Amino acid sequence: MPLLLIVLLLFLVPWVGIIVLVMFGVFALLAVTLGFAANSFVWLFAGPTQLFRILFNHRVRKNHAIEHATVHILEDRFGRMNIEGMAEEGGFSLRGLRDRDVVAMAARSALERLKRGESSLAIHPRCGTTLVVLNTLASVLFLSLLALTGSFSLLTVIVSLLLAHAAAPLASRFAQKYVTTDSRVDGMEILSVEMRGEKVALSGFSFIVPGSLFVRTRFSGDPLLAEVVD
């Protein structure tokens, strides 16, 4: 609506429209800069907190490594895929897939290859870690430039984002290797691949629809669970 009003003013009363357009542009730039500054303070603490929460949970780190290796094997076979993964203590989920047999094959192959020392499979360029690292780097760079130059401007935001995007891939690989994954998976095994449902609300009704495949893993020393067959 504001943009439509500005366009009308530019045609009907050009000088008023130009003034309003300039004011709108200044306000937009100020809002972007202030918003980025506020977001930087949040990510300065939120980013490291997310990473260190994973660092001290060895189960999640190992399952995260197997998740990445599984995605690598699937993409080697089928090409780049739109897959979302999430590691947990008891395994990992993959959203965007439906064939349990294919995923089970890929997960077991991934585990065996990690055990043979192919640790590079534990690193994936499209991991969510990259986004966390990118936001954290941009925040650190922005606040550092702000402290060094005293310049609170859109240019500072742009420079921070450009530098962060350039450094994020390498920083993400480092963070994945030493913080969010652990390729030392000896003693682990794949137990099963299960379909997890999700509740969807539509017109006042709720439905359970297929959501993601969950690859359940077992760690050495975990108790064996008895299977109940009706």
C-alpha cells in the first residue's frame, strides 16, 4: 500500500512524491541497519550456544556424522536432492524421502564407510551449521567494524555480509569437523528406518501425514530392546 501511494503521488504531485520516496528510502535503510545491528547482538550469543550444545553431546555428533554420510551416498546415486536432516540422540531424521529400503541401504553403507576411515563423508556443504556460522560471523564482523570505524551505516552491514559469506564455507567445515560431528563411529549400528508422521490441520480437521524417515541407531553398550510381535 505505501508503495502504491508513492507511485500515485509521483504521477499526480511529482515533488511531493519525490519527497515521500526519499523519506521512505531513508526509513527503509535505517530499519535494515538497526535490524541487522539488533540481530547481531542476538547471534553473538545464540550462535555459539547452539554449537556448544552439540559439542558436549557425543551421541548427537556421531549421528550427525552418519546423517551427512548418508546424504552424500544418496546424492552420489541420485544427484543433488532436497533433503532436510536432523540428528538426535537416538538416530537422525531425513525429510524429503519416502523409500525406507533405499535410506536403510544408504545409512548402512555410510556407517561402514565412516568406520573404514572416510571421515570426509561427515562434512556436508549444505549443513545447517553453515547458516549458524554465517550469521555468527556476520554478527562478529559487523560489531568489530562498528567498534573500529565508529561507522553505523548500511555499508558496514554490506561489508560484514560479504566477508561472512566468503569465510562461511571454510569456517563451517571447521565447525562441523571439530564441533558438530564425530566420525568415530566404531561400535555403532543401524537398527531400523521408520516413517514418522506429522499432524496437519485443514478446515478444522487434523490428519496424520507422512513426514520424515527416522534412522534409528544403537551405540555400543546400549541395552537391546525386545521386539513385541502381535
